[in-house]
Amino acid sequence: MLELLKGRRLGFIGIGKLGEALVSGLIAAGVNRRQIAGADHEADRRALARKELGIAVFKSNAELAKGRDLIVFAVKPHQMDAALADLRDVITERQVVVSVAASVPTSFFEKRLARPAPVIRVMPNTPALLRAGMSVLTRGAHATEHHLALARAVFDAVGKTAVLEERLMDAVTGLSGSGPAYVYVIIESLAEAGVKLGIPRDVATLLAAQTTLGAAQMAVTLGQHPALLKDMVTTPAGCTVDGLMELEEGGLRVTLIKAVVTAARRAKELVNG
């Protein structure tokens, strides 16, 4: 990652939680903070970024964009038009444009920029704040594999990355983008069950959260099908199989599938590029 980003001038439009997480991750990975600059319309965020991150921060997006090799738009979908307003004639075909705005297609940028700049769309998720995120990238019409690799190097600093076709990005939003919320409901429910059985709430929450973390780590590290890992826990005539029967009878599996599909459908409706 560091080799790809060596000497590259990186810009971040929007220094909110995600922008801050990306900058912090890059600095922790060894990227020189002098390579990085940000822009934000909120004075408090600019001051905090200068103090906490030690990077140059501008009020003007256009001022930030000049001379940057890669520009990350870390703003919400409804803010994207405003963020692009003074950049149409500033961004060139030699600069890589990266967007983390959910549901905003690469064509949204391509239609609004005066030059055929390479655009990379990314769907990260909130665990990136702890450098445990999952980010999925896709490239626009003018982006090459090299442009994709540069953008991927940025997000490798805050977790794991994958590349998919853009037609699948709304599904990614419903799965890994919204997924942490579903997992928190599961953790909360497991903890409530522990409380019902007499375990103190703080301990029950720790048991539920650490169990979820450990199970996820096994799935990622071992690379085995979740059904095989489930069978490792489920002994013949044991208590786990009774619990699994309750989950199946309650429709947890189908409900989770429906949640992802519904969120993905909603993601497709959010922005018409």
C-alpha cells in the first residue's frame, strides 16, 4: 500500500467521522501527513482536523483539489452536488476521484465534471472507525486498474477491501453498508437474553459482543462456510441445536435476508445519477 501511495498528494473533501478515520488510518500505516490535506465547510471540523490530525485543511474545495493526485469525497449523498459545485472545471483527467457516498453512481460525477476524470465508487462501513471496516470498490468508465489500486490502497488502511461490478453496489450497501446495524440488534438481543437469565447487563453485553467478534474472526480467518463453523459448535443432542431450532422457527434467517434485500432496494431509490 505504502509504495502505491508514496509521494501521492491526497485530498479529503469532508473531515467528518469517516474522513477522519481514513486520514488517521493512512497516517498510522506510514503515509506522511504532509501528503494529506482536507476541506470542510464547517470551521469547527477544520480546526479539529488541524489539531488532531496535523494536516492542512482548507475551507474551499477548489483550493484543496488543485494539484491533488487523489481526491476522496467523504460527504453524504445529498451534499454531493454542493461539494462538486465549484469543481467542474478544476478536476482534471489526471486526478482520481473517489466517492464514499452511498447510492451515488460513478456516472453522477462523469456527467458533472468537464473532463473525463477517473472515478472510483466505494461503499465502506462504520467499523472503519476502528480500522476493522469492509470497503467495496468499483470503477467508472474512465478509471483503469491502476486508478482502482490507488483508491484501494487508501481503504486498505482502515480494514479489508473487495472489488465488484457497479451493478452490485446497491446490494453491497444493503449487506456490508447497513450490516453493522443488523449485527448490533443481534448483539443487543443476545445480551437481553443473558439479562433475563440473571447475568449482569454489562457482562451479558460483553459476552454477546465478544462472542460475535470471535465468531466473525473465525469466519474471516478460516475462510470456511458458515454452516461448517456452525456445525463445530453444534454437538449431537446438545443445547445449541435446540437454540438453532428456535432461531429457525422464529424466521431469523429469512428475516435477515429480507432486511438486506429491502435495504438494497432502498439504496437504489436514493439517488438518480
